[in-house]
Amino acid sequence: MKTELEKFFELDEDEQKRIFTSYQSKKAIKRQYEFIQSELNERMIELKVLQEECQHPMATRFNRSDTGNWDRSQDSYWVECVCLDCGKRWHEDQ
Ligand SMILES: [Zn+2]
């Protein structure tokens, strides 16, 4: 039974290069992805801090409901709030 590495070295040089290049580009994409993810996480923390600072003076409120359930005790009502200044969205009880 041949190992993957033994099979790789039996391929012709062009095929080896092709596989190596696609492996390198896969690694580069993964590295770039991880970099972007960590940037996003940091930016999300900055956004949370900004949203904590905002007083949401002009927040828009929408009355929402989930009614008509067979079991009426499952019916619920809430207010969906959106602040267009900082982008924060949250729910409040009606
Ligand atoms: Zn706000």
C-alpha cells in the first residue's frame, strides 16, 4: 500500500507543481481568512463600545407580535427597536 507522499512523487513534475501551487494558494487564502476574521472581531468590539456610548435618541420602535398560536399562551408581543445613528437593534417587552 503506497502512502500519499509516495503517490505524489510518482506524478510528473508539472502535476507536482500544479498540486504544490494549489496547496500554497489554499494556505494563503486560509491565512488571509484568519487575518480578516481577527480584524472583524476587533471592529465588532469597537462597534459594541460605540453602541454603548450612544443614547439612541431617535430610535425607531416597531410593535411586533406572534399570535394565532394553537396554544394562546405561546402568543407573544414585543417592540423591535433600531437606532439609525449607531446601528444597534434590540427588543423590548410591550
Ligand atoms: Zn444608538
